[in-house]
Amino acid sequence: MKLLTIDTSTSCCSVALTNGEELVSDYLVNQGKTLSSRLLDCVDLMLRGAGLAVDELDGFGVALGPGAFTGLRVGIATVKGLALAAGKPVAGFSSLAMLAMNLPWAAHPVCPMFDARKKEVYAGLYDCRDLPVPLAGDRVVAPDRLLETLDGPVIFVGEGAVRYRELIVARLGENALFAPCSANLPRASAGALLAGRAFARGEAASAALLAPVYIRPSEAELARMNRETP
């Protein structure tokens, strides 16, 4: 099954082309706000390199969140446009589960963390002895509140873990384990495995049904709720 998978849930832009279990090509760039303008160019380059047209793909995968609001909108809108034009189905997946996949066969629970700003993190807790199995739901939370819920050795990964490393160590001591720096960036090639599993379970859907998973309301939504509050 030929899948094109996209992740723009953080400041990184990641795109992967897979054929079944084979990784055909993989693109990852960590250049902040430039990612959205390069996304379609990257997709075009990747497909041309593989000698494929969009309508020759079997489907698409995309990270639904949580993550940066603007990044998620860009990635999901791009996949929607490509999938609707090609008439192909899409499988969405958690961006935190995708990040947790950077630590396969981990002996301890994995806690992927994105920096959510406002002194909060997007975080999850996964058993990664196979594909990630959630031990707790993805959430947005203050780091100290998150750490109060963790017991025993935990492996932390992601930009949120880097930012709050001192706090994590102060709270958990030797039970705080950290992924190498090479594992801290989410990769669409890992997400492709999650998307492929969703396709195999019959969970893919029309692109028209795609929606980001923000977890917390955006600034625009907060402003609207404040205006509507009597």
C-alpha cells in the first residue's frame, strides 16, 4: 500500500512516502515558520523522485494533533486537498503517539512532550513495546501537574522534555530517563506505520471528515467564548 504521510504538528515539517513496510523516502526539516511554504514543494519532489502521481497513491496519513494550531491546520488542509483531488482515503493519528514511536521496544513507559507554551505541555503516556498503546490520554497540562501523575521510571522525549528537563529531574530523580536528541523530533515515517495500521483495521475515512485535535481552544475560540459570555 503506497501512502504519503505528513506531520506539521510542531515547528518541524516531516513527509514520508511508504510502500507497505518499505520506506521509499523521508523528509524532515526543522526550520520553524518556513515549513508551511515548503510543504507542497517537498511533496512534489518526493512523488517525482518516486515516479508517482498523486492519484497513484493508495491513501494518505496525517498527524491530527495535539500540537501547534497553525501547523496542524496547514498539514491537514494540505492532505485534505491532495486526498480529495485524488479521491483517496485518509488515516489520522495522534502526533504524540507518533513521537513515542521514536523509542520502539522501550522497557519503560514513554512520555512524549511538546511545548504548548503558556507554561504547559502537550503530553501522553505510552507503552511502546509494540506500536504505542496509550496508558493515559493525550492532554495539555502544566509540567508539575503532569509529573505528579507519574510513578516509576519513565522515558521522556520531545521538545517539551528538553525545555523542562531540570524540573523533571528535580521531581523524579533517577526515575527520569531521557531520549537521545536524535529522537526528539517527530517523524512522518513513524506516523506512516500508525496510518498503515489504521488502514488495515478499516479505520481510514474520507478527507472531508478530517479535523485537528487541538485539546485546548485556540486564541480565536477563547476570544469568541469571552465575547459570548454575558
